[in-house]
Amino acid sequence: MSVHAENWQVHPGVLGPGTEVGSWRVVERLGVGGYGAVYRVEDMARPGDFYAMKMALRPGDERAEREVQLLMSKAMHPNVVRLHATGRWPHPQTGYLYFVMDWVPGLALHTWVETVNPTFRQLAEVVGKVALALGALHDKGVLHRDFKPEHVLIRERDVEPILLDFGVGRYAGADTVTTAVLPPATLHLLSPEAVRFFRKHYERPGARYEARATDDLYALGVSLYRVVTGHWPFSPELPPDMLYAAVEGRVPPAPAAFNRRMPRAFSDVIMRLLAKKPESRFQTGHEVRDELVAAVTFGTPDEWGRSVFEWEGMRDAAGVPGGARRIRRPEWPTASKTFPPRKLVLGPFLSMPGLRVRRSRAELDRGPAPEPFQQRRRRWPYSAGLVAALALGLWVTKVLGWWPGAPPSKEIPAASRVVMANEPVRSSGYEVALQVESSETATAAAPLLVASTPAAAAPATHVEDQTAVKTLKTAFPPTTPAMNAKAPALRTVGKVLCMGATSAALACTGPQVRPAPPSESCPPGAEGAMERLGIGVGEIHPLKFPGTQRQVISVREGYTEWEVIGEWEGLPYPTRLSGRLVFGDGRVYGRLTEARTPKGERIPVCMVLYGTDLKLGLLRKPGGGANTAQVFSVGTVKAVERFD
């Protein structure tokens, strides 16, 4: 039975099977993000013909309009996804923009390599076609600006690579739709020159980095590095400040240095794409393809005929070897795991007020450095009247539960954390990147999107749901500069007294706060999914912000991800929970709607964040601004039957 969506108040990100959008019938949802949702749809005029439909989540979305224009007139190429139709829903003039594209059954580039394990010759042929497609787009003034392995599907029927997801693409003459220094992007795929520009101009009003073809080609190099080694050249798990430093100043080991099956010429192509200076890279995709053709032509059949990875046999539960195989990823070189000395690589960042480097464990154990004698002496005149007040403020905050469990010397304010890319999961169909707008470009937080249960792959195909998470959670804004050291005593004591008074329900001057978010229903299927996992309503479990220990972090409203600590019933380690943060009256409330397991399975859940004091929401720590809040990076999560 079909569902006429016009008769219902349905969010464009949660269209159910059977919903009619124009002349298309929704079959299943493939993915949803901050800007759009992608569905597999059927042409009602030709039953059995399937396509991919992308629906904007906001009326008048300029990004969606630009993507349509790009696909319609600028990005036409045999190896680029084709546009078939566009319209608005539910109202033909004022509704949400949608557009219909090819349905491409297949695997993402890196998953295809790890599943099929092709020869280097076959991989070089595929990569050459991708490079030619990028070159053709660049010739027309089109930049992808978010190239990654997940955005290249290897079509099942003919092993043709198809480039897709131009959600942040740009073409010459297009209007600018963001005001951020950097365009929305995946952090560990940014070019060194983009990082350098941000480092120098992040505080300058109106500064904007203009991406070039060499940025796309650098991202191609990063993606190929991941494809042929199983590792990123610079780990997405690094804190943002260290990741910036690595991208700008560190040369990763050559792929052939630890995947010794790889032809040296192929490795050299990748390393040239990763050159720190754009003029040292290939300047066009055509050059990349020509270099690969020459490498294969003049190489030996033996080296180019080897599979990318070694196979290793798999065993059943009893330890008996079975017929299934999986690839063996080469180990990352041990010598390259040690990050370069801070004075050589991180020096330029230490002088930036907006980027802070996490201190080492030894530094944390030592605590803050002692003050010079002269500075201590200058504070003595204040101590007579302030020591008692300071002690009172600390006592009030401690007794009333303001102070968290960790010692204050180990709660290091950190730059805004960024959740990095995660491995895609298997299902059937198409790819959409989950995009979460940065605070610099957003006028409002991304809406809370209801997650669906994972779609099962069609029996006849073994393809991949490309619902890979777009990794740019924030635009890594600068943290608040340190307080002026000339009058630390008065300011510090005043701040502590204000915090103590706040804990005692006394008034302190500060920004206006908002009430807790309104009540709302859980995602469809969440209660049953949690029951199947063995997680009952009311159960709690510890969790933390990814990549952190026990420390204070800066967060923003909108999309968020947290990591479950250890195993939790049917959720293996490390499972990540995603949802939305909402700022409230002295606390930051988190409503988590989806669990993503290490195997890529996506499960709807209904959970809320609790602070270390076991109260609803994370306690807002001192600091932050109009759009940020300081919170502790660890807490607990509770399974609920409704968001109240």
C-alpha cells in the first residue's frame, strides 16, 4: 500500500518505505546526515527500475541547489554519477529539494580492494579512471572538495569506478554558501596548504581558503594510501592540533616500505600526490593516469600481477580452518609510530592562542609548574582577605557536587574535538556522507535525525551501504585565550566564588541559559533493538568522548558522537553512540539515537547522557562562549523509553 506523504507531517529524513515523492516510491533509506538523506527509490512508471534519491533536510538549502546545478551542467562524465530528475516535496514550489541519480550497486573503493583483493594492475586501471574523471572535472572548473574512498563506488556489473557525493563541491562562478575559513571537509584529508592557511588566518574576519585541483589530488593520494596499506598516512584519532602538525610537517613512510608486495613505482605515485608543496604534486588527474600507465607498462608482470594484500585463512569457532578468506593488512612501521619531537613539529602551533596541545602523561603527573618566587611574592598582599574566601568557594563547590571525580590538575581544557571518519557498513546501494555543519557556517544546530534499523543486503548482491560519517564535526574553532597573568589572584578567586555560588543556587552574572529540551519520542525500532541487545530501559553504562581520557573538552550544540567504555551487553568495544547535544540551564543534554559497532552495524537506540554526578545532562564547566560549552569528557549513558 502506498503512502501519500503530502497527507502527513513527515520529516524528510525519516521517509518510510512506500512513501511517494513525485513519481518515485521510497524503497528504503540508505543514509542520513546534517544536510540530506539518501533513499533507494523505484520509478512508479517503470516498476523494477531503481534509483537513488537525495532529499535536502532544510527548505531552500543552497548546498543542495548547487549540487543539482553541478550535476546537471558541470559534472557530466562516464565515471560520475548521473542526474535523472529533480523536484520539491511535499509542495512543488515550497517543499524540500530532492534529486534522483543513478542507483550504483557496488562497494566503496577501499572495501572493494579489501574484499576482492585485486592485482595492482587492476587497481591501477581503476585508479587511472578515477584520476581521469577528476582531471575532466577540474578542466571544467569543478572541484569535489571532499574526495575520499567512500565517495568512489566500484560498480558490480563492470568494475567501473563511479565518483559521487558532490554535496560540498564547487564550480567556477558558483555563489559562496559558507563563511568559514575552510570549506566543509574531512580533517585528515585536508592538504598541507589548507591547514597552513587555517593556522595563519583562522582569526581574520572574512578570510577564506580557495581550494584548487591540487587539493583534490592530495586527497586522492591520502585515499590511495589507505587503500593499499589499510592505514591512513595520518591517524584520524590524533587530537586536531597534532593532526594539523602531522599533515603540515610530517612525511609518512612510503606504502612500499611496509606493504612489500607493492610495486615501487605505484608507491612513488602516491608519495608524489602527498607532497607537502602543491607545486611538487601532479598538477592534473591526466598526469596521474599517464604516470600509472607508464609504471605498469615498464614494470614486470610479476610485480603488477600480485594481489594488493596477502590472504589469510579463517577458522571456525572450534579452530578448524574454513574455506573463507580475508586479507592480512600490513603492520604500520614501528619506528614511524613515534611522533616527531614537539619542538620541531608543534612549535608553530604552540604560539597560537586558538590551538592547544595536550600535555604528556608525565607533565600531567607533575602538575603545574611552580611559580617564580617574585610572582608568588607579589600575590601576598591579597592573601589575607582572599584565602578564606577561596577556601569557602572550594568547599561549597565540593560539598554541592560541582567538582568532578578527576583532580583539577588533570582536567586540561582542550581544543574542540573532531570525530573522525569511520569505516562504512555493508548494505545495498548508494553512498551519502553524513554532513554536520560547523559552527562557523551554521545558523542553527542540525536537527535530531531518527535512525532506522540497518537494511539487509539483497541476497543476490554483496554491496555496501556507503553511509560513511562525514568526519568534520566542528570547524575546530579557537579556544578562549588564557587569562591575563597580570592579576591572576583576584580573577581566579572571583571565578571560583562565582562557581561556588552557582552550585549553592545563588546568582552570578553570566550568559542567559535555556531550559532542558522538550520531550520527544524515541527513534522507530529503538526499544526492540535495545531489547535484542540485552539492554533494558533504565540501565546505565560509562562512556567517554572519543580520543580523550578524563579532561575538560569544548563542545557545540548539534551532532555528537561518544564511545562506550568496554563492552555493554550486545554492544562490543569500541561501539560509538551518535545523536545530538542541546545546551540547557547549566547542563548539556545529550540524546543519542544510533549505535555503530566496530563491524559497521548501525542500530537505533534511545539513550541520554548523564554526568559524573549521575544527574541528567553533562555539567557545564566554567568557560565556553555563546556557542560552546566546557564539559567533562567522561560520563554515563542511560537507556530510556522516551526523551523526557
